[in-house]
Amino acid sequence: MAKKTPPEPVAKGTKRFRRARASRACEVCHSRKVRCDVTTRMPCTNCVAFNCECKVPKRNRRNGGGDSPISIASPAVQPAPAQPVGANGGLQPIIETTQTHSYDTPNANTWAKPKISGPETKGMLPGARDHADTYSNGQKVRNSQFIFYGPSHIVPRLLGDSEQGEVQVVTNSEYMNSSRDIDSEDFEVLKLKGAFLIPPKEVCDDLVESYFKWVHPIIPLINRNDFMRKYSDPQDPPSLLLLQCMFLAASKVCKNPALLDSDGSINLACLTFYKRAKSLYDSNYETDKVTIVQSLGVLGWWFEGPEDIIKNSAYWTRVAILVAQGMGMHRNNDDNPHLSLQEKRMWKRIWWSLFYRDRNIAVALGRPLVINTQDMDVKMITEDDFIEDEPDRPSLYPIDVHRIRYFIHSLKLSEIMGIILTQQYTASAQSKSIDVKSVAYSDVALSIWRKNLPDELKYHPKMKRSQKFFNSLLYLQYYTAVCLAHQLHLVKEIKLPDGRSGYPSRRIAFQASHMIARICGNLLSISEVKNMHVFYVYVVFTAIILLLYQTKSQNRLLAQNAQRSLEVCMKFMDVLGETWLAARMSIRVVNYVRNS
């Protein structure tokens, strides 16, 4: 036993404060030696936070007696039913308490199920898998570790090997890996938080498939071919952090009934995956920086919950951007000798995915842009950057040209939206009067974008049934950009250079909002609305506000048309509300405005 450190001497006349010791503590808090508030609330705060079963041992009486501890499950973790079936008929393995699993000594490196024995397994549902052994020694460093030093840093001057005053240092992978090994205490905390738990194989397969079908086309920052090889390789599994982040994003669009709680909601599954991913990131479990950037980019899919203001999609995306800039992803790496061709392509996809997310988040949440285009010189992404074939390993998945082109043109549209934000919505821009040139420039840029759109991506409103889903998303984003360029000028019209009033911002914004309503009406006829990303909550909400404004028009015909379009958008928002809390909150705001 370690020797007790002697108490520090206290000056004479100084009162020494001693924290009152809790009268009782549950078994989990007692074993972790942390403060417990089980005397004031049951279950205690720690057990609720870690999804643990709160057990309070009865006090030993003088006459002995080995009373069994009182067991109370935390609200997020209910005891398993007699039959392992949820209220909806599906398995519920992902929300099981971690105490239902037994952990062996972390020395095995297998992808198999853990050994199960003893009374602790009585609440375990069939198929739930614990991978504490698989990931006990941390993640492998699969890529070179880069540190980027810009021209203002002293390192490029000391090395003197860069004419532009910047340098990219390649660090020792073995050092990076050994210096950040997780100690046993952190490992036990991760086990308590369920970080090593993953759903049954069939649920995992559905989640991965849903991710690459609905999430990957929007942010293609993962090499699908490489990931799927690792996913099926028990000796070299994919990053656990990345896997949990992917499960989080995919849980929003996956239709597997095992993800639903007793109310038929996916919120508990999403929160579970978010907590597992966040605990892995907070513990510095993952050491590969590229994987960290990818994971943070996907973790930005989290948009609701008690930490929505502090650690929402804007926070995680910005952290991903900072890490990517620390590696030098924001610079042109075409001539980087330390990167293979596949890595160069992957870096470009990661960076432009983060660029796309930065612009969309800034628009939707009203946040400042993080990426300054003057600080980056990465070439625009091309279709070749999506080729995942390697000389000795051809890709297992064919290239989907339509979805690749969707991303490229959506990215270019987000670039225009960033320009609109800079010209009209920054603090410096709002302190000045916006002239017609800024608005006209935005209109010209949007017109050129639409003119250069391939025929396969164009949207035809009259062809309801034959429309492609991603074409609809692209045009919703386009009309949102149009609204963004003109919505500031609904009340005060922009004066033309010769003094005439009359740049048609009001008419253009209202027409764009009606087009958004029309596309939403067409999308309601298909079942893919629930698969849309939360950004489109902002898209529809923008149209609703403009249509509300037009319903007050003195022109009766205009007001009636606006009312019809408004009802379509509200119905569409109701469907989005089945997936996104932000949509339900928007509905409440709109109803409040309409009633007041």
C-alpha cells in the first residue's frame, strides 16, 4: 500500500476547512472513489451520466447480516425484459448497461464475442458485442503524423528548407503511439461508459450500409473501399472512434427496428452513440490524426441534446477544421513526397467536406465562417479524387458518378453562399450600406452555377415521380442561396446607381420561397424525406418565414398562394420533425408567430 502523505502544517489561528464526507455512496461511485449524491437523488448523477446501474449497499448491522444491495437502474438504462424484444418487436442491444458484460484481461486481439459468465450477464440481450479486448491496446497509427507550421512560425526559418516560409514536419509514428497509450484507469472509465460496446452484427451492417447510402454522398471524407476491408477483417478492424461516429450519423437514417426505443424514437440510440464517440475522443483514445479529423467531421452530425449549445455540430466541425489545418490539409499537397496518391486524394476530399460543412453551418446557425479562403490553396476537387483503386487492390465498389457530381456542384454552391455571407452578413458588412453591386454579383454567380449544371443534375418541377432525390436536395440548396442573397432587402429596397428604386430583391426572394415549397411538395410523395440532413430544416424554415411575410400582402391572390405554399412547408417540416429536434422546435416557433 502507498504511504499516506503527512498533512501540511496549518498556521496558528487559521481555520482549516474540511469537506464534509458523503454519508453514503453507491457501489459504482465507491469503487471509483468519487463523490456520490445518492442520498439526495436516486439514481445518482454519476450513474445517470455513465448509464450505470445504481446499487446502494445496505448498512451492516451489529448483528451481522449480508443483505444484498439495493439496485436501481438509471433512467436511460432499464432492466432487460423477460424476452429480448423491444416494444416495437426489435432487439435493443445498443442501450444495454455496460454492467451486463464481463470483461477479460485486455490481451486478446480478436473481433469475437467476449466470454460471458456469472450472474452479471442476466440482463444481456443476444447479439450484443463488447470489444474491450479488441481495442485494449489503443488504435494503430495507420498514417504518417504531420504537423504544419505556417510562415509566421519560427520553425520554417530554423529549418530553412522552404522558400515560402512554411514546412510540414513528419513525426515518428512509434513515438506518437507510445506517448499516448491509455492507462488502466482511463480504460476502465471507457468500459463504464460503454465505449467498447457495439450493436449486433446485423445492426452494424445496416448502420454501415445506411451511412454510405445517405451520409457519405454529403460528406465523402471516408475511403469506403479501405473502410470496408477493415470492417470485414477481424485482425485489423476499423477505428473504434470512427465506427461509433458513423453509427451516430447513420442512426438518423437507418430503419433497423433495433434502434428504436419503447416510444418508437431513435433519440436514445443517437444519444448512446454520441456519448460513446465523445468519451473515446475526450480520452485521446485515437492516435491517428487523419482518423481523428474524419471522426470529428462525422461527429458534427450531432445536433441536439443537453449539450446542443456548447458542443453541437458547429463545435465539432470547427475542431475538425483546426486539426486538419494543424496537419496542413488546407494547403496544396499535390507535390508532397510523404503522401501516396490515394492519401492525396483522401486529404482533398476531407478538406472540401469540411469546407462544405463550414459554409452550411455558418448559414444555418448564423455563425462566423471558420475557413478563410485566403489561407488555403487546395485545388478544387474533381471526379478523379473519388477513385479508390490501388495498384494491387482494385476498389470493391463502383463509382457513383451522379452522387459524386452532386457533391462537387453542391460544394461550389456552398462556396457562393460563403461569399454572400462575407458580403452581406458579417459584422463589418452590416455596418455599411449594401449596394446593388454586391447583390448583383451574387445573382450572377448563382446564374452561372445553374447554367453550368449537368443535365443529369437539373430539376424539373413538373416531373414529380421521376425526380432524383439528390437533384431535389441540390435545388433546395440553390433556392436557399437565392433567399440568402435577397432576404435582407425585403423591407428596404436597394437603390439603383441612378437613384431609381427597384432592384427586385423582394420578388426574387418570394419566388425562391415558393419554389422551395414546390420541391417540398414533390418530395412528400416519396418516403425519403426522413433521410434528409438537418440543414434542410433551415432551408424549409427560411421559406416559411418568407411565406408568412407574404401572407400579409394586400394582394389577396398573392396571400392565398403564399398560404397554400406555407401549409406544404409546414407539412414537410412535420415529417422532418420525426428525425430532427430542430424541426420540432421550428414548428413551435412558427406556430407561436402565427398565433401572435
